[in-house]
Amino acid sequence: MGEGTPRCSQKVCVGSRVRVFDGYGEVEFVIVADDPPAASGWHVSWTSPLGKALLGRRVGEEVMVRSRTGIHFVRIRDVL
């Protein structure tokens, strides 16, 4: 990586464990490459509206998520 290029520990990438605040509380999950199995726990596909909205974003950013239930905002609290 070149100088000044953010690594996945500094921004959301596939494989990142992300903690967000959605206005009601904090939620933590992992961004995964494929659709997660139903019993996989807290995994979010990178192709989902939430996954797409978070990829490449950094801690502290507020992100708008467009889904079939409407527009939601989440703030990234941590990328682990």
C-alpha cells in the first residue's frame, strides 16, 4: 500500500467487524462477501443496502442507508 492509503483497520472493508449506532443502540456485525446463512449470527453481506452504504467509510461517519423499509442513518462507532 502506498503512503496515506487507508487500511481496512481504518475503514470498512469486506471482513471488517463494524460497530454502528442506529439511533436506538449499538449493533456489531461482520461485513461478509457472500449472503450469510440464516443461522450465521450478526453478518451483513456487502451487497445488502447496509453493506453497500458502509464499505469504504470510516469511524465517526454518519451513513445513509436506503432499504425497502425507507431511509435510515447509522453512525460508525468502531471498525475492528
